[in-house]
Amino acid sequence: MQVYATGIVQGNPLFAEYGDVDTAAVIVTFDGGALGVVSNARYNARGYDCRLEVHGFDDSVVAGWDQGVPVRNTDPHNDFPTGPAHGFFMDRFTEAFRTELAAFVQVAKGGPVLGASVNDAVEVAWLAEAATESLRRGAPVTIEEMRNA
């Protein structure tokens, strides 16, 4: 798996002082050839924006597209999204946080682990490390390269 990340600071220069960005795009090339596109903008006049798209041979899937996605659709024949736009990340992810907390409580009570595993979380952490390194270098980085660093 290969990751290429790019980003800029359009708002508060404090992000740049810490090597961070406020607007980013990440392209993930999966081992099977599918492409993942992650985009995020801390500053968006329409609201809080964060989404993921994966494009493969057999299917394409999207996470983050709902009626509150803070984008302006330029197709005059399509009223999506109908809003209101997500204004803050906690507005957007409140239900997800509640679901995660409820699942955690069930596991703590001895219930089964559902959804993502610890191994899944580790893989996501490697992906995040690769994206951070790619942003720093301005070049693609492989997950194996990060594991062997």
C-alpha cells in the first residue's frame, strides 16, 4: 500500500508552526489497485468537511456524504445535499462517538468485539504514519517503508 498526502495552511499559521495543515488530501493506492481519496478541510465557509472515497474495479464507495455535507452542488437538477451543513466536527461525529462508546461499554461488560479489530486499528495507524511522512517529504510513502523504519 502506498500513500501520498498533500496539504496547505489557509487559515491559522499556527498549524504550519507545528508541521500541520488545515486543508489536506490523501491518495491511498491499495495493494489490489483500488484508489482511496481522503479529503479534509478545517476551514470551510460551508461547514466542517471530511470524507473518504474508495474507487476500485468492482465498486466505488463513499463515507462522509450525507445531507449535511458542506458542499455546494452546481448541478441545477440535483438538490443534494439538503442540509443543514455540519458546522463542527462534534456535530458531524456525535452519533459515531456514541456508538463507539456504547460498543466499548458492551465489550467491558464481557460482550463480543464487533467491527474493527485491534489489528485494523494498527493498520490505520501505519497508514496515518505514512501519510504524515508523505506530507513531510512531498512524495509517496509505502506502509512497508514505515514498518521498516
